Amino acid sequence: MTYISIVLCDLLKKFTFNPKEGIDNPVMVITEDADSVSTPRPRLCVLKRDEGESYGFHLRVEQGRQGHIIRNVVLGGVGGCSGLQDGDRLLEVNNFYVVDVPHAEIRLSGHQLCLLVLDGDEYEQAVSQGQDLEGLVRAHKGEGCKPPRLCHITRDSVSGLGINFTPVEGERGCFSVSLLAGGAAENAGVCRGDRLVWMNGATVSELTHSALSRMMKKCGNHITILVIDSESEKNYMRQKMPVLPAMAVPHNLPYRARKLHLVSGSEGYGFLLRQEKTPSGRMSHVLCEMDRGSPAERAGMQDGELLLEVNGVPVESLEHEEIVARIKQSGQHVSFTTITPQGLEFYSQLGLSPLLFCEDVANEKEKESSEPASIAKQSPQKEMDGLYKPRLCYLQKGPLGFGFNLGCVPQSPGTFISQVVFGRSGQSAGLLEGDVVIEVNGQNVEQKYLEDVIMFVKEGGHCLSLLVMDKASYNAIKQTETLTREFTENQEEDNHEITYL
């Protein structure tokens, strides 16, 4: 007991503050380090990029590692300068918790992002210890941090917009909201005392009250504003986090992007995909001419809608053939994100991505009734061969050609890959000896003879796309069903292309 008392007294002496040593006291430093290790500390990284500039990092999932991982951070790039580090784990995007969100559904679009991240080692340790990551995020942000609201107000014929803005004394560019009880603004989700952040695509922080009043007079019968309650605004300012439309909860928006889920039938999906040039010069991918009772019609597709995404991947910058290829590679299930032309124009005028606010309109009952039948049909094929899906292979012609040979059964239509040269384009693209050739550059060749297929290959020049399938799988499918119009040829007409799917 005497020995223990001596030790405790000695320890107490060590923790006595020494003014000469100050914060360099080694005992104090060790104690602070121990606390920092036990409590993970998220970091907020605010990224701003210019038009055409990338964020300078990749977001990945990796086998054997937890979470959405930041990789390939470009030194001196937007992400690197904001504080992102290789191996960081993503917790929030624009104030939305994404740890449990499927990787393909995380959107890193727009010209400004707020990313809340955690060091990779701290993340792994927190997960292994069973810590509540969402609780960790809440503790970091503090209480009373509600998301902003994006509200679309339509003028009432009697009471007008039902909203006024009052300058906050002593704060330039800060405006408080005054409302008419039961008016258009209040019905659109605006609350009394809200702070105005943004109006019709313009940030108001640098505006005078007279300039804001002129904007109001020019707005016509509609106005879209971004507002936030004053307490949450203080929290955002404390964290040095901007208030962005991408963070907002939408209220009363006239247009929303829609996610459709399609399950292929015996005749494909039953619609036309047309590439058209709009009056503004932009190329759009239009969904049209749905067959009555087709999977497209059952999923809720509307004639004239514009295609924004295929399986969560934006397609605006893709060519017609690339989009068709992505749809075909999806097999019997595909998801589309769509919007009306009027909706796209609405978001374009606000300077926002239409993908920010998307509603899933999939018919759950249709999915439940369609998927079992589809699975039942596929099961025998899977038992015979696990890789029953066709593969789309892209090839670039090298000095010695494409690096493969074609073969055929004498006097019969149909061709197959008879040889793949090691180290050449054919091998790199994934061609295998024995593969059956289904399409050449989008042209169906199942019933074509070898000489015709060779001609199609030559007509493609230095670029070639081949839709192929291993022979066993191809024969198995042919025994149960005919390859449908999902593999149909592209038709080029003037300034647009059409593909039936």
C-alpha cells in the first residue's frame, strides 16, 4: 500500500502545471494525443471547380475495405487543395449522409461540393469498434443544423407572391423573409423569419435591397428561392460551409427528374431511342413511340421525355451508339432517369442539374410480378453456363490490324471468332476464340454470311464495336428463346439516329 501511495503522489506531481514548460509539458502533449486517437474527427472539404475542370480525385469501393474511398487525389488539383487525402472515407455529400447509399447513386456533380470525410485509418477503427458513424457526423455538425429549402412560388391572382424581404441590420447582403399568412410563399414551403440565400439562380449575398427589389419586379408569375432558418444559417457559418441548392429539400418544384425501372420482355423494352438536335443546338436523347403494353409503358415512360441517365450514369455527353451499348449491356433489367423538355429548360435557367431532385416512380407491383418470371426463365441457362450475357467489345485498329480472325460454318450464315492474336486490340477488348458475333458496329449479323461481316468490319475504319457471346451460352439461349430486338441495328437519318429497344 505504501508503494502505491508513493506512485500516485509521483503521478500527481507530474501533472502539476509548470508555467516554465507551458503547453510543451510532455505529459500534457501525450494526454491530448491519446484523446485525439480515441475520438475520430471528420473534416469538411469545400470544392469549387470552373467550367470543364475536374474535381481531381476518384471515388471508389475496394474489395476488403470499408466505405466509399477517395483515391487518386491530384496534387494541386481542386480536391487536393480543399484538403482531400488519399484513403479518406466519404461521410456526407452536400450535407447528405451517404455511408449507407449504394455507390452508384452518389452524385458528385455541379461546380461546388461540400464533402465531409474521415481519415481512412480512423474510419476502419471506428467501424471495427462498432461506433455510430451517423452519430459521429451529428456530433461534428452540432444541433439545430437543418437543410435549406428550395421553394418554387407561383403568384396568386389576388395576393401575389405573398413574400417580402427585409435587410438584416448591420449585415450586407443578408435578408430576412416576411410572409403573408396563407399566401403563395408560405404554401410553397417558405417559413417566417427564413434567411434568403439565392433567388432564380443568383446568390443574394452581394446584392443591395434595391437590387433585390428590382429582381422581384422582373420575376413574373414564378420565382424559385433558396431559404434557410436563421439558427441553421449560424451553424453553417460556424462550420464555414456554404449553403448550396444541392443541399436543399425541394418544395413545390414544377418539374422533377424521374427514375424508371424496366424489365425486358420477349420483344425488348418496347420504345424508340432517338437522338435529335434541339433548336438551341444541344443534342438530346429522346424516348418515344412506346409500344402498347410494353415494359416501357408499364414502367411509366412518357413520349418525348429526355434521357438523363442509364443505370445511374449520366449520358448527356455520350453518343447515341454508346448509350445503346450501355442499355444492351444491362441485360434484362435497366434503369433510366428522365425528364421532360420543359423540365430540362427549367433547371437550365436556374443553373442547376436536373439530377439534383429525382423521384423514383417504379411500380413495385410490376417489379414483383415481372422479376420472378424473368428469373425462372434464366435459371436453366445459368445452370448450363454462368456467363450467358452478350459482351460489347470496343477495338482500335493498330498497325497490324484488329488482332483477330473470323470463321464460319461453310455455306451457312453466322460468324465466330476463330483466332485472337496475343497482345493485340482483340485480346485487350476481351474477345475470346469461339465467341459468336451478334453485331458489328451496331449492325445485326446473325443471319449474315462471312463475306458480308468482313465488309461491315472494313466499313468501320479504325474503330470497331463487336457484340459477342460465348458459343455455349448463345446456343442455350437459342434453344429457349430468340434473341430479341434488343439487338437491333441503328438507323441513321440526317441529323438524328434511332434505335428500337
